[in-house]
Amino acid sequence: MQRARLTRYGLLSVTGPDARGFLHGQLTNDIENLSADRWMLAGWCSAKGRLLATFLVVPSPGGFLLQLAHDLAEPVAKRLGMYVLRSKVKVADESERWAQFGVWDADLAGPDVAWQGNVVTVRVGERRFLQLGAAAELAAPANADEVQWTLQEIRAGRPLITRATQDQFVPQMVNLEMIGGVDFRKGCYPGQEIVARAQYRGQVKRRMVHARAPAGVTLAPGQDYNGGTVVDVASTENGAELLTVVPV
């Protein structure tokens, strides 16, 4: 079993009696029908339909946890909180209070989302799991590098919007609808009309692809590379693997 401490992610908590309805009205996916033992991917868009963040949404006691890029946690918490208005909802940045680990090559039994006290284990792939919890309760040592986890996420085609790529892509440009991150049957959310129009009128002119870069090439999210825009990148023995948005 491999275990790496994850520092590239932040974590928000959204709690309160109205948390479910609030998130359902803000995100691209059907939070209203998300059961306690399941998780889902979702995006949060601007009024122009561009992604401000991508989330892995995990039900929690009293609300939800939203995993996102670490460099977006604080600004997204503040901006999302502006939409609470009179709803009974609290949005908080828990990034420094919670520890996050990626676990793979593991055989852990249980549902896709399993809580034990203040620690949750989330099955995100075949023999792949996230473990999130209060830092004091996740004290087991890491024996692997975070780059290995990032590489697996890239190969799974999961985009992570960061500060460098924020407000650049409609969800379809990073294939979010292909991996279950967009529900076209749910009600309105910010940017919904533009996202739907792009889907049904075939207006998506750029798409995310998996690519490789040779050794000696240094890449980072937001950077231009071979006519595309880098979304995520991880180094390998022979160079790097990346997700990049290129013209169709």
C-alpha cells in the first residue's frame, strides 16, 4: 500500500441546514440527490460559464466537504460565501486544519464514502482512495511521493483548476461532463445557460487531452505548450505527462 501526503489540495466545509440546496444552486452537478455514501465531481462557474474551481464533493455530517486546488481555497471560500445571503449556510476554509492523503495499491473495504469519527475514506478509483481528516487523527506516515498521486489523477483525466487556469475554460473544455461532473437536467446555476449552449450547439472549440513532454521541458498549469494550455502536469522518469487544452 502506497500513501502520500497531499499538499496540492485545499478543503472547504459547507455546513448548515441549507447546505445541500445552496450547493445545488451553485455547482454544475446534482448535489440535491447525492447520497451520504457517494461522492461526485462538480464545477463552480462564473456568470460567463467559465470554471472558477473544480471540486470533489464529499457528504459530511452536517454538510459537505469540497476538495479543490490549495491556491484557490481561501479566495473561493470568500467568494462562495458572498452568495449565502439569508441561507442557513456556513462556508469555511479547512485547508490548514485537515490533513489529506492519497492511498493506492490498497484493498480497503466499505462504501465509496466511509466516515470513522472525524476521518473519511473516499474510494476514487480501483484500489485508490483519499483519506481526509483532522490533522491530529491522520498521523500515519507517508511512504510515497505526491507526484505519483498527481500522475494517476492526470491519467484518469481529472482536471484540477488552479489560480493559473481559473476563469479560462467552460466545463466541457476540460471534459468535466465526460467524467460525471456536469448534470444537464438539473436546475439553474451560475453560467448554466452558456454551459448548456456550448453542449447542445456544438460550440466547444477546445478540448483537454493527455499528452507527454520530453525530459528537460519545464511546465506549469496555465503555461502554453505546443499550441495548448497546460491544466495539470507531473514529472516522470522520461519527462512529464500533462493534461492540456488544445484546439479541436
